[in-house]
Amino acid sequence: MLMPTTWNQVLRAHHLFATLEPAQFDRIAREVRPLHAATGDCLVQSGDRADAFFVVAEGSVKLSLFAVNGDEKVLDIISPGQSFAEALLFMQAPVYPITATAIIDSTALRVPGASFCAMLAENRAACFKMLAHLSARLHVQVREIEALTLENARQRLIRFLVARTATTDDGRLVARTGEPRNVIASHLSMQPETFSRLIKNLTDEGIIRPEGRDFAIVDFVKLQQADLDQGRAELKLLLSVVTR
């Protein structure tokens, strides 16, 4: 578990705190409180009073909406160093519209909204940093809506794997997807059965190899090409329909 001195390092590294003067940062940091959540525990429940935002210090947190019948839609997966619910500071929303749940044992740093807004009034640079961050988050959300509208399940999965791919210390390419498969499937708007079938297809094609919850990228060029080939096939089909 992270110690308090490390919590301050996590906050200081976050773009919303990086431009603060030392005195301003210390003033906010004194009011920050860690929330520890075991796997499956809620950090924030939809309908709770929205009086703070959160920076994930360790673990992984999913942001979800639930239908009347109980079906869950995972809107986002928040990793260490990322934040959530900060946009509500400016919306004057009385309650949180989403539920935040720990995917694994996690710690989130709770930042009081009133204190942070008071600090923003004194720091113009921090205001612009937050605007830039919210604009970037909006761009990501628009891109995800576009993907859900225009791309099929295979393309969404491939792009997710590409975005998560990093080089390991021994030079291998691995897509870090530590979340449970059903959480990833919900995030990509597909059924778990569809996710499993697509993973099997990519494995059989010699493109990826499952390694626990992660995936070794056997052929990164082929992974990217699979996305392009799928896009070309769909475009060809669309053109054939239009020109009939």
C-alpha cells in the first residue's frame, strides 16, 4: 500500500496539480484523503453527493452505468495517475451520475471540490491545464462514440489491443489488459462470448498469444494490418451496396 508521501507524489505528477505553487499544493494536499477499496467495492455510487473528484493512486477503477434491468455498461477504465469526476466541479451537478468500482484492490485520492475550486480562482495556469485535460477527455469520448458507431467488434478489439501495447524490459510487445475479460467486453460494447471468440480468432491467426490477463503480440504488423483489411472489406461492401 502506498504511503502518504507517495500520495503527494502521485498528486504532484498529475497535470491538475503540476502548475500549483508549493503553498497552494500543500494547502490542497492537507485536505486530500485516501479511499481504499477491495476488488469489487464501490468508491462512488451513482446518486451520491458530488462534492469531490478522485485521482487513482494504485489499482484500477471502472466507471459504469447500470440499466433498469441491472445490465452494466463500462464507460471508462481509470488507471493509476488518472482522475475522474473532475468535470462535475463545473457542472454544479448535485450527485455523481456514474458508479466507480475497484476492478482490483485500489486506492483513490479524494480531492474536495470546494477547496480545489477556490484554489483554481487563484491560479490561472491551473485553470487552463484543467480545460486542456477536459477537452482531451471529450475528444477521447467522441472518438469512442465514433468507433462504436462505425467499427465492428473485431476492429474495436484490435484498436484496444494496439492502444494497450508496450515494450517489456526483454524487448517483447505485450498488450497490458489486466482487467477481467467481462469488464473489457463491456467497455468495448460487446458480449463476453464475442470477446472470447475474437480473442481465439486472433490467436489462431498467429497474431496474439494470451498470457494470463495480458496478451503477447506475436505479430504487431499483422495486428495493425488486420484492422486495415477489415476496414477495406467493409468499405468495399458499402460501395457495392451504394452502386447497385
